[in-house]
Amino acid sequence: MNRAKTLTLTAAAMMLLTAAGSAYAGKTLDAIKERGFIKCGVSDGLPGFSYADEKGNYNGIDVDVCRAVAAAVFGDATKVKFTPLTAKERLTALQSGEIDVLSRNTTWTSSRDSAQGLNFTGVTYYDGQGFLVNKKLGVKSAKQLDGATVCVQAGTTTELNLSDYFRANKLKLTPISYDKSDESAKSLEAGRCDVLTSDQSQLYAQRIKLAKPDDYVVLPEVISKEPLGPVVRHGDDEWFDIVKWALFVMVNAEEAGVTSNNVDAMKKSTNPDIKRLLGVEGDKGKDFGLANDWMAVVIKQVGNYGEVFDRNVGKGSPLKIERGLNALWTQGGLQYAPPVR
Amino acid sequence: MMTTDHAPAKPPFWNNPQVRAVAFQAIALIATVSFGLYLFANTQANLQRLGIASGFDFLSSPAGFDIIQSLIPYSATASYGQVFWVALLNTLLVAALGVILATLLGFVIGVARLSKNWLIARLALIYVETFRNIPLLLQIFFWYFAVLRAMPAPRLSYSLGDVVFLNIRGLYLPAPQVEPGFGWAIAAFGIAVFLTLVLVRWARRRQAATGRQFPVVSAALALLLCLPLLTFWLAGSPLHWQLPELQGFNFRGGWVLIPEMASLLLALTIYTAAFIAEIVRAGIQAVSHGQTEASFSLGMNPGKTLRLIILPQALRVIIPPLTNQYLNLTKNSSLAAAIGYPDLVSSFAGTVLNQTGQAIECIAITMAVYLAISLLISLLMNLYNRRAALVER
């Protein structure tokens, strides 16, 4: 065996050594309870999804999902430690056990669900890829982008969709892949690239960070399906269930009309669905290995899905994104959660 | 039984120093190997438990993304394996250019440091102290975000005679387009190189035999320039230039030096040149001043003294630390990832790793490649050092 090969093997082995530690530390939930907080991977600065304010407090939809999980496990939504990750770092960080859950506008795909050893727990935001351009260019459609220089985040599904779209429409593409979304935005502003491509929600979020947001416009084309959701590792079904249901509870709460404000009053409701959801009747909460009323705690501390959406990206936020696909199924959208039963 | 009392008792075998030495080495070897095996098996088990794919099959699957700069044909339909070669060549390109430019600049600054001209020596000193004391990443950001971002938009490009264009998208140069018949000019250049070598040998021998000098440099230059040019003209100038043209969003055609590469190359060159300058200065100062005085008293001018007396001796001191700088430059080129230059770390250990999720394989390949490049540079420099080193008789 030559030197390079020996080194390769050693290096390979060293890398998962840290993962080995967490693998034998017992189940994820036990480890988290012992540690006292949840390690949650979020994005490195995307208004509406995860963004640290001047005091260092994180806000956003993705952040609230982690808070909901913390509320479920500890009864305290603040027991989360956030790790900002770039698109390139995120999946490895989860695979290696550096974080317990990844909630970082990550697209649910077949290869991530299988070969990459991950499980998506649901969809926090139904998205699609779009293009952000300077109005000065006078571009009205993505089909006019032949020969354009496009800024894109490295290691994303966006990068792949971009190439597919340009190839399918026989357009010439010059891509620049940056690690951080901030770099892409800066490059668009400086004119290094003509177009910035990303999930549409991100484009709106990026736009409000630009110096002159009104000079830029999102093109009408949506070129892909991007269901964004929280992710956990393979191999721990109990933890998978908890993260999955933390989101479902919020969606069910919105459907049942339970909000963070009226949750205590709702406990007196006679509706059996609401009684089960709030842990007043039955012991559905206990089935998860958590407190029986954990669902009520999640709703009280974090809110229902509609509240979370409005507060972070919807009407109550600077982004003002319409509910669209993310409306409840009862209102023509796609948000639908299995029943608590 | 008297004799046995006095004969020294045979020491137990564990007190034998030779046995001990072998035994300790064996224990160390076994410990290392079993630790390695444990790590390997543990990794395998963990990957399997988490259901993460392993192996190198992914290298043949289609990549699906485009890359801004490629020295070989590449499209999004090519394989991850092809991405590896594109990325490797991009790394080698910036490292090779960086090594050449940093050496040239470093030698100039190093010699300038020792100049008798107060201003030149001070300027060189300021250069060295400034650039080697600012972190490289900051310098890369400076060139990329501060300097090259200040360039105008494509429509407002600075241009040089409508042939060369400079804008925020890069430096656009005309690209030579070879037509049939250009092979003759290349062949003529080959012949010229051969003739030059013969000429140099002949001139050296004649000087050794008779002491008469021959203007080798001017003769060689004339030969190397005129012969290919004459052939080129006779073959009917089989070459035209493809000019960059503004079409739609960008310039098309011609060669382009993208700002990502330009800023990385500038920063690597300027940073490493500061260290090389100090190495060159130290090397020159290591040659005793008596050598210069002896050379002057033999009637040599300062230029010849530097070239024929000082530098050959200084090189013995310069080459080993210079090798270190070349290795540093090559490894530092991986900072490319910070500004989106598609090098090995950015495109392969970054994007490919992320698209496939096969972290261990991608990182292992990347580490092995950097190790191989470094060992190769060391090998070449050691060979050169052997030639330049003092031959003791």
C-alpha cells in the first residue's frame, strides 16, 4: 500500500470518528434530554427563514420549527442552540451528528432521502425556483436570459435546476457558484452577475437585503418544485416522529382554529379533535415519549402554522409573501397534516 | 560448580537492548495498525447504520451543474469524474501561474531590497512588510470585492483599440484561431530551439578553448523569432484572431480572464512574492562580500557579478525554503472557495460532495491529490537542488 493510499484510508476513518461518538451515545432523544438543549442547523442569514437580529436572537420560519421541537421535548421553546450553516456544510453536519435536526430551507429530494442517509420530516414551505434581475436589463421572461451570468449558491438543488433549465431551453449559461447567499446578493448588486437564482422565497428575502430593493424584480417563471422541510438522520424513528409531529401539530392547530392566544381557552372546547390535540382527552402526547400536553405547549409558545407564517414571511413581516401553495388544504393550498388520533 | 558462581548470569531476554528495540517497534506498529483498522471498521459500520451510500461509483454519474471555467470540454451532462479533472486543472493552472509570477516578482523585490538606491530599497522593504503581514484571505477579498468590483459594467467596458476589454465580468482578450498550415510555424520553432541549443554548446566550447565570446543571447533571440515568423509568413499567415464582441448580456468569443481567477492569482502572487523576496535577500547576503569584491577586481560589471558569481551560490541557500513557498502557494490556492473560483476544493470537495453526500470519498480524493501535488513539487525542487548544490570533491 503506498503512502497516499494509507493516508486516504486514515483520513477517511478519522472523519467519521466524531460520528462514532454520537452513534453509541444512545438514542437522540435521550442524548438531547441529558444535554438540556437541541442542536439545530439553520441558514446563515436569510430574512424570514432564519436571521439573527442585532441582539443575536434568531427569527424565522425555520427557526420556529426548531423552537417547536424544543417546546415539545423540554416544554421550553428557548432550549435550542442554533448553528448557522452554509448550503455546502448543512448535510454533512447532520450526517456526522453535529446537529440533531436541520431546518434550513432544504429541498426534499429522492437522493437526500436515500443515498445520503437522511429523512425529511415534512414540508414547512412549498417553494419553487425563480430568477431575480435588475429592472434596468428590461428582461420580462427567463427565456430571454441567453448568455447571462447567473449567481447561484454552491451545493444546492438550485444549481442543478439552473443547468437543466438553460440546457432545455438552449440558452447559454455562465454560472458563478458562491458558498454564501450574501455573496450572491452582493455580486448581483455590483453587477458581477445579471441574474440571481434561488428558491422564490429566498429571492424575496434577498431582495429586501439589497440597498435598492425596488430596482430588482422577480421573473414570473417558476422552474422547479422545491418542497422545503426539516431533516433528521436515518436510524432513529422515535426522533423522526417527534420532529415530524412538531410541524403537524402547528398545521393541525391552524386548521382547528387554535392559536397561541386562545390555546388555554380552547382546552375547554367540546370538539374531540381539539381535546386530543391539546392533551385534554386521551394520552396521544405520551405515545411520543413526551409530556402528554406537549402539543398544547408547542402551540402556546410558538403558535400555529398560520401565525408562524404571517409573523416571519407573510403579512406581518417585511417580506409580505402570499400564502399561495402554503395555505391550508381547506383554503386551496397544500398544507395538510395527518390527524391526531 | 565453582565456575557457575562466577560466570555472569545470562540476562533475561527482555533486558537485551536489541530485542527491546524490535519489540517496542512491533508494539507501536500493531497499535497503529489496529487503531487504523478500528477507525476503518467503525466508519464502515456507521455508514451502513445510517444508510449512507459509499464507494466510488458516483464518479461516473452525471453531474448536472455547469462550471464557469474549464480547460477541457465540460458540460452539465458530463460525469462527476469529469468535474474532478476540470477542478484539478483549475487548481493546477492558478498554482502554476502563481509559482512563476511569485518567483519573478519575489526575485525582483529581493534584489531591490539590497539595492544601494535608498528609495528602491525602502519601497521593497515596505512591500515585504505590508504584504506578508496581512492575512492572505483578506488580500483575496481586497482584490475581489474592493478592486475588481469597481470595474464598469460590460456596456461601459474599458477597451484597448476595441480588441481588449476590461469590465466587471473579466478581462477579454482576442483568441488565436489556428488554421491548417500553422503546424509549419510550430515545426520551425522546434528547429529554432534545436539550433539554439547547438549554438549555445558551440559557443561555450569555443569560449573554453579560445576565450573568445560569442553574442549568444542576441543570436538565439534572432533565431527563435525570425525562423518561425518567416515560416508563418511563407505559409500564408494561417492564423486569425477571434475578437470578443458584446452580445446581449456579455462579451462573447475571445479569451476571458474571470475576476475570480484574477484576484486569486494576484493575491497569491503578491503574498508569496513577499516571502520569496526575503528568501532571496537572505540567500544573497549569505554569499560572502569577498566574492563580490573578487569579481569586481577581476573586471566584471555588477550585472555579471550578480548573474555569474552571486546568484549561483545564493541559489544553494534559496532553493530549499523556496520549495516551501511553492508548496504553501499551491495549498493556499484552496482559498479559492471563498470567492467562487471553481478549484478542487470549491467544485469537487464542495459542490460534488454536497450533491452526492459522499463526504468521505470526496475529501479523501481531494486530500490525496493535494498530497500528490505537494510531493511532486518537492521531488522536482529536490532534483533541481541537487544540481545547484555545492558539489564536494
